[in-house]
Amino acid sequence: METRGANTLIMNIGIDIRCLMKTPRTGVGEYTYELANAIFKIDKTNQYFLFCNSFKDNSQDLPKWDFSNVHYINTRYPNKLLNASLKLFGRPRLDKLIAKTGGLKIENCKLKIDYWFSPNLNFTSLSSNVKQILTIHDLSFEFYPQFFTRKQQFWHKIINPKKQCRRADIIVTPSQNTKRDVADFYGINPEKIKVIYPGLAEGFIKINNGPAFASLLWATAGKEKHNLPEHFILFLGAIEPRKNITNIIKAFELVYHELSSYYLVIAGAPGWQNQAIYDYAKQSPAKDKIKFIGYVEPGDKPALYSAADLFVYPSFYEGFGFPVLEAMAMGTPVITSNRSSLPEVTQNSAYLCSPNSPQEIAQGIKTILNNQPLRETLTQRGLEQSKKFSWENAAKEWLEIIN
């Protein structure tokens, strides 16, 4: 930390952006990008050092921030070697690595990192005098290990989330529900856990005008791109067990004869343990009305939500649930789970049901699609609720932590 002028304190802040080296970006990657982008637009005073590492040159995958106080520190160690060294020996200290590799001095002062922001769990070792801010998105790996591969379970075991939470000076969570989970399950003092709600990506903000613009949006994105029907029920998310896609299909089987003009569209990149999901869909009596369209480009998402008649997202567990917020922002009525953070995010703006009951999900589908006043009510409430979430506000709350 250094002083410029009479009262201005300049802090050096390290940010771990290793999650931004993966393409396409995961949910954690989108969170990291959007929050960092909002912070850099506001804070022109503190110095930010963005740490990433890859033996291969993956710098072309990183976002390009052209701010004078944002510096990239890209080391080229083999990831497995670096992670093993961090885990076994606690070396190198990542803050010291930045000081050594960056070769930077701020007004002739030796570089020292004051804060380190970890936007997700990762192998990390820091000097004891560096304050750490750690985001915990959810504890799904603790509560639902059966939804993860053995490799993922092993990774979470050796990464030791509980130890990382105890080392962190401040823990950021995206919901009150995740805050309670972290406090209760890991025995963390709730006073050091700060809830900062995420926001909507800029693409949603620009065109957040509701369903009246659905036709224009979809014409822009190209409806023919995915060969979609006139009327459809939408799911968008990773194709994996935690998202409860099999029960969505089971619910659709209960109503597709009655709602003969509707299709079920399942969008999203393959996650893990998903073969059983694809196999079930292929054997479903409603298989001719079920379409998997795969990964959807971020620029196409607003139009896809707007074109859907209904969004269904009965996930077993979410730390926040971005797709639900995005669907509401585009004026699409939502069915989601009555557990974890989802009631908190939607408030009274969605139809809630048990994720374990295809019958309840099916009843929600029929109730909403057959009730125009209810659809309009959920649409209007969803639009209003979505306006409460802003990356600018999230950045301001994050900056309050270090200030």
C-alpha cells in the first residue's frame, strides 16, 4: 500500500483469473469477468494485477482490459506442477510470484500485494500479511457429491474448501442461502461472510424490454440457426445431473399430449455424467418433441429466452441460478425449485415446485401455459425483480470491502 497526495491510499490488488483461460467460459468464468469488468470501470485508483498461468500460450482467450491500472501477470509453468507445489509445499507464494514476475514498481515503490481476490476455489498460497477475499459460489460438491465425477470429488477433497474458507479474511457469497450453508457446514463466523448479489450481463441490460421485442430479437439472432419450433418450453444450462433434466423430461411426458403445440427445447453445453440424460430422452415417448440444441452463444441467449413460452429450471441446488435471472429479465415466465437460493433470487416472481416431483413440475407447466393472466403476472414480476441485480452495484459493494 502506498500514499499519493495528502489522503489517497493506493492499494495493490491481485486477482486470480485462471478461470478465464477456459473457453467457452463457465459460470465461474462469467462471474469473474463481469465483476472484474465492473470494478475496473469504477476504480481508476488502485492497481490491479491479474494472475494467470498456463504452459501453453492461452493469452488470446483472456479478456482484453485496456486500463492503465490493470496489469497482466502470465506465468508459464505446467499447471499440474504449479498446483502440486502450491498444495504440497505452499510455494510459490502467488503474491511474491507477481512481484517477481511482474517486474513492476508503482512510483518507485517495491510492489507488495495488499489484497488477493480469489473468485473461485483454486490452488492458492499467499503470504500471511496479504488479505484474501474468497468467493464461494455454492457447496453443491458437499451436499450432492453423487452429481460429480470421481475426479471432481477428488479435486474438491485435495483443494480443501473448509481450510480455504478459514484462511480467507472475507468470504463473498452470491446469496444468503450460500452464506448460511458456508457458515453452518464449515463453522465459519457469519460476520466475515459478505453477500454480494451478481448482476446481468450487458447484453441482457441493453435489450431488457420484455416480450414485446421477442420477434425482433429472435430475427436478429436467427431462429433458423437452431431450427426451433413456433412454441416451446425451454431449459438452458449445463447438461448434468444436478440440473434435474431427466425430471423435466418426465414432466413434459405428462403434458405433451394435452399441450400438443409445444416442444421441449434443452439448451446448453455437455457437463458431466450426462449420458443417462441423453439416453432417457431418446427412449422417451415424447422424444419427437424434445430437441437438444447444444451450447448457445452468449449473444443468442437473450433472444432464445424471449422466444420461449416458458422457462423451466428445477435444479436440485444452486448458489444463485443465473439462467433464472436471465429468463426473468427477458420477460419469460419461470418455473424453478423451491429450495436453495432459487426462491431468494425469484421472490414472488416464479412458480416454485419440488425438484423431486415431475408431477409438480408438470402441473406448473399446465397451469402457466393455460392461464394467460398468470403468465402476464409472472412476466411483469420477473421483469421488475431482475432489475434489482446489477454488476455495477456488485462492484461497488466489493470495493467497500477493500476501502
